[in-house]
Amino acid sequence: MEFATKSRQALVPMAAVLLPSCSGVQSALDPAGFEATALAHLFWVMLIGSAVIWVVVLGLARYAARRDRASWSHRSAGRLILWGGAVVPTTVLAALLVYGLMLMPDLRAPGGPLHVHVEGEQFWWRVRYAAPDGTMVETANEIRLPVGQRVELRITARDVIHSFWVPSLAGKMDAIPGRTNRLVLEPTETGRFRGACAEFCGASHALMAFTVEVMEPEAFTEWLTAQAQPVQATADPGQAAFLRHGCGACHTVRGTAAAGRIGPDLTHLARRPTIAAGILENTQENRITFIAQPRAVKPAALMPEFGMLPQQEIAAIATWLGGLR
Ligand code: CUA
């Protein structure tokens, strides 16, 4: 009795810790997309199904243990094993299998005209869109999608296997070098969601996040059109320092001489909510930190450390990048 009270008391703080993880910007149990909703339903149906199996099998085991041994005939013992050990689990599991299979055609339905190419890198995400005028627009660690439209993501990787996962919108999809996997999803709510890499890919695997912003279709088109524009080249000292110190060998800033392909495209960096693949807020202080010591933020990142540059040059580069809208 005392044990029962104690375990009930323990349940309260446990629930307080566990329940908030059922909602928020990165929860499969708080779906904001058609696919994620189907998966959340599947989860609850599976949970209830397994609870039914658990209750029935334990109930039968308890009944069998309490019943007087002498009263068991060979036949009644066999019947108990047949029902509790075979019929109930098989029926429930078969029903769950049929339900799971019935969801598959919807999850594999073809996407709409919008395609987003996503490439896993160590340790960030290269994102490319085909703009309405046919040009390819590249960005990084940020995906924007129009609400209520089916979108096809074409997912691949450059060097090692990653896994693309936005729990609020859809299931996981592996990003495999040399192969392009399709993930079709349809966001049903606007808002900003968080995605993560779900496959161990190296030292900064856990630091490889991204944001997905679901917008009204007009706002999305506006954003994509703006992204397709180059930035205005200026006589900014930050831009001069960026080019002088060779940043353009790895990074592209469309509209300037910087056309590197190794690192993230930094055109319109100021519009992104985060830097360093979802790890730092996009503030002046954080941009300075990342330029000076990228590996302190992100171990084993390919970006070299630029802490040896004069402080005011780093600050000028960070200011210029922070103004690239
Ligand atoms: Cu990329 Cu884990």
C-alpha cells in the first residue's frame, strides 16, 4: 500500500519532466504537418495496442499464478497459453500492421511542383531551391516552406551519412552520399520548427540543426524572390576584409567576388535566425565568436579559425555579414 502511494508520488515529478517534451518546436507528438499527424496517430495507436497486449498478458499471468495448481487440467493450461500467448498478441499486432500499411500510400504520394534540394555536410545543411525564374537559389541551415502545399525534398549528402529530421513535420530520411532520397511533406500550420541530424556523423553530429519556417504562400514567394537577388556590392570595409582574407574561397556571397563552394552560401545571411547550423543566434557577438573560433563552437568543423586577424577586422566582417539582407 505504502509502495503504491510512493510510486504515485513519484509519477507527478516524472510527468512534469516528460510532458513538456510532448509539445514545442521539435516534437513528433505536436505535429504541424500532414505526414507528422499520420505518424503521431500511428504512435498513439501502437501505444494503445501494446498497452492492451501488456494488460491482457499480465492479467492472464496473474490469474494463472493465483489459481490453485491442482485445479489446472492439461487442456485448460494449453488454452491459457494459446489465448494469452498467441491469439491476443497476434490479433493486436496484425491489426497494427494493417493500420501501418494503410498509412503508407499517403506518405508516399508524389509532391507538388516545389522541390527543395537538401545536402548534408559536416556539419551543416546545404539547401537549394529553384526560383520561379529558373535560377537556383542556395541557402544554408534554413528551409522555408509554404503552408498547405505538398513539397518534395530531395535529400543527399556529400561525405558521410546524415539523417534529415523535422519531427513536427514528417518522419526521418537518410541523407546518403551518391544517392538522392525523396521526402514529401505538407505543412499544415505556419510557424518556426526545429530540425536536427538524426544519424551519428562525426564530432559535431549533435550540433547540426536547422530551422524550418512555414509561411503563408505569398510571403514564401516574396522570400524566395528576394533570396534570388544578389546583394549590393559596396565599399564596406567588412566586405573588403572578407575578400582580402580569402573567405570567398569557401563561401559565396552573390553579388560580390566571393564564389566559394565549400562552405555555406552567405548571401542574405542577415535574414537567417541562427548561424553555425542552428546552434547560435544570429547576433553580432555570435558572428564574431564563430569567425574567430568556429571549432570552439563546433568541434571538427572544416572552417579554419580566424582569431589571428585584428579584432576590428573580424568585427567589420561580422557587421557586414549582419547587414546582408
Ligand atoms: Cu549529420 Cu549527424
